[in-house]
Amino acid sequence: MKVPALFLSCCVALGGCATQQTIHQVGTQAVATSITSLNKSSLKLDTQAMVTIDDNTQVLSNSVIDSPVVALDVPANRGPLDISVTSNMVDKAFFSPEMLLVSEEGEVIERYDASIFEYQRPRLAWGDRLVAEVRFTPPVNQQSVTLLIYTTAAELAKTTDRVDPYRAMVEGQGGHMPELKDIPTAHVTSGKLVVEVSGVSAVSASVEPSDAQNPSLHSSVEQSTQDYYHKAIRQAVQDNNIPKALALVDEGKGLNVPGVQQVYIEAIQAQQ
């Protein structure tokens, strides 16, 4: 899952090639008691959905789920799916998700509890967040499956420890402040999610076979990516946002962008 998720993120940041849609599923009834009565949104492969969960979001109450719920129909006839769900901190609280994948007949195929979500520190344009990435292989007889995202009473009673913002800034500059402890952060029934779905077809379709025979195309893409990271690092240092600059350096290295470390050093020296 690591490569597809990184691929999608870079597409959005650098070229905007991933399709994006905004989803806010308002219930047609006070409380739904079955999955079939939920409002559902179709999510195609290589798509990023920005999802809002609030007081108006549909609620499902049955033997498995009693929560505001997001219902997304995703293709199931193209092989394994890579699913990434990010729950961003909003108003200093987290929506702590769990997920179900359900067949066209309404039967549960796979369940992922909140333990698969990992807390991640702020980085670049992202703030504090909970992130899960899973690879799911649908049954061969399904054209589509429904991804349900919800929370539970058990999760609402818990908290997530997040890094103290000032400590994160100091550590980003190479310092150390162990006296600033992590902050217990409440779980709530509202939030902002980013859901990404990709599969073999989506990833392979992003690069035409002829591209592999065209070195000049790869050179052009590499140069545009390099220019993006070099400019962003310089700007972050100029803005005295060292944690962001270091995060850009780290991400650039992960993408094999040449020169990011040197650009950072030169930018720091220019500020002194």
C-alpha cells in the first residue's frame, strides 16, 4: 500500500492528477437501521474523497454499528484494492474510525477496528491525523463492495496522545524537550476524512506503456518535481518554518529528488 498511497499524494500535490470529490452524506431519516437504507456515494479507482462528518451526517443503528456513518461504493471487479483513510484532527479532537467492507448482499466481508489507525504528527500541509492503509481483495463474485466508516462507543471513551506543537517545532530544529508531554486528545462523533482508493488498473493506467520508452518524458517529470521541492524548501526556511522544511527534505529524499539536502543547507546559510 505504501507506493500507491504515495503516488496518489504526489499526484495531488504536484500535478492534481487524482480525481477529487467532496462528500457529505446527510440522512434521509433520523436513524437508519439497515445498510441498504443508507445514502451511498460511488468512489472510483484513483479517486480521493474529502469527507465531512457532522451533526447532519446519516446515522446507522443496528447490531454492529451505532454511529454517524459514511457509505462508499467501490469497484470490486478489478482485483485487489488499496484503501487509505486519514482522519484529520478538527477543533483539537479526532474522529476515531473503524471500517467495514460489505458485499452487495449486505454481508460483512472484512472488518478493521480502530487499532489499525496510527497517529501521525503534523507534516507539510497535513496536521495531526490518524491514518490507516489496507489492501483488500474482494470476492470474485462482486461487482462492487460498500466501505462503511464509523466509530464506536468504546472509541469515544478513549483519547489519542498527540505531540505538543511547541515540542514538535523544537525537535524539528534538532532540539529536545522531553518535559513537554504528549497531549491526550478526545474522540468525537464528527470530523474530516480523506479517503483514497486505488487498484492495479488505476496505478498502471497512470503510466502508458510508451512512457517507459520515452526518457525525455521522465526527465521532464523529474525536473518539475525537483523544482517543486527546491522552491518549497527555500520558502519554508525563508518563512522560518523549519519543521516544514525538514519534512520536505525527508519527503524529497524518499522520492529520490536530487539536491534537497543541499538546498536546505544553502537556504539556512542564507538566513544567517
